[in-house]
Amino acid sequence: MNQGPTVHVMEFDYPSASFGANLLATGAKYHYRFKIQGSGPLSLQYEDGSGKTHTAPGPKVELGDQGSLLVNIDARGAVTWTPALTNPK
């Protein structure tokens, strides 16, 4: 979810893969389903309107985690992570 200015070249990295979007407008949400294929940290990288790259490290996930994850970019460009994950191992 983007509550700040429009972001460009957004990339979300998770263990074993990544996905992204070229543009996420102010107030927009980007929904994407992905499967955790390994263990490791999450991260979000994006460019602001001036072309400056921002990188936000996220929580660590484990192989088999499932559930939902809200990543929010606030009006100042700060990123918060709200995971609601379980692991049925």
C-alpha cells in the first residue's frame, strides 16, 4: 500500500524470487500472491519521484510460511511491515 507520493520501479525481494511494478500511485495497493520457497529476509526497493533509490529491509520468513503481509509506504516514504504468517510444519 502506498500512502506517500508515487513510487517508481518498485521491487519486492523474498527468498528465491522477486516481483515488482513500474509504478505505484499515491493511495494505490498492489496485491501479489507468492509462495515462500526458502528462508531469509524480505526487502522492498523503490525509486521516489526524484529518482532516489530507497531500500527497506523486512522481516525474515521461513520455508512454509503462509498467510498475509502488509507492506505500507507512508507519506514520508518510511516502510512498515505487518506480517500475519503461520507455519504449519
